[in-house]
Amino acid sequence: MHYKNTIPKRLKSYKEEDRGHTTPCWIWQGYIDQSNGGYGKCSSGTGPYPVSSHVWMYEYFKGPVPDGLELDHLCRVRSCCNPDHLEPVTHKENIRRGFLRRGVVSSRGERKRVYDHDGLLPFSRIVLSYRESGMSFEEMSAKTGKTQGSLRTAYYRAKMKLSITKT
Ligand SMILES: [Zn+2]
């Protein structure tokens, strides 16, 4: 479903605000769906009601979102509908980016634990490399002073994260 040809009812229902991205965000002033991620919603004019305001704006200014892709907010502001802050990506890529971003900065903007480029904690990476070199959890435990349980947890978590973040 594309909204490009529908008539905007409230095209100017946004406020420009500097939220730290390269250019100001367009903060949606209409309805915000707080229960579903905090995205702006608007009437498409003719289509089903409501549609996501950022999707609608993107399609109005840039053209249809390619089939199978979804829009990623490059500015991390979900109520922003600036088409220049939106990039069509695959669902997998969107999840991957969100995951990597969450690793560095929480939703409240606080710094959290720092992950490396694969989204792994340094400790997990060490466990992974030990395991790959054939070391048993028992040997690792003796070497690191950590319990085998915590080493196993770190190992399986790292394996899982790599399977998610692999492109
Ligand atoms: Zn923005």
C-alpha cells in the first residue's frame, strides 16, 4: 500500500526541532501511538486509517518504500517524519541497527555498556575465542576465575548475537 497519490490532510502537522541529527527533525504534532513504539499516525486521506506519518511523509516526498523494506529512523527519533532522516532497509538490517545502537546509548540517552562492531561485549568475545581454540568451559573457568555457568551463558549469548547481527 503506497500513499504517494493521496491528498495530505495535515501536511504541516510537524514542528522542526534540532534533536542532534545533521538537520532538524520534523516532530509529528498529530497523534502519537505510544502503545506501539511512539510513531506518529495520520490519516492517509483516502486509505485505511491511520497510517504511520513517517511512512506517509517519505512516500509523499521521495516515492514508494520498495516492497519488502521498512523505514529506519537514522535520527533515532520515532516521532520524526523528516524524509531525509529515513532510509528504506530490510527488516533484518533494521533490527541489526537497532540492536547495535541500543548497545551504546539507551533510549534515555545514557551511555550503556560498550559493545564492539558485532554487538558483543569484550568478555563474550574472549569466551568465544577460547571456545573456538578448543578450550573447555572447565579450563576457561580455571583461567578466568569465572564460573562455568557464566562462561556458558556468555558463550551462547555471543553465538546468538552473531547470528542476529550477521548480514
Ligand atoms: Zn529526525
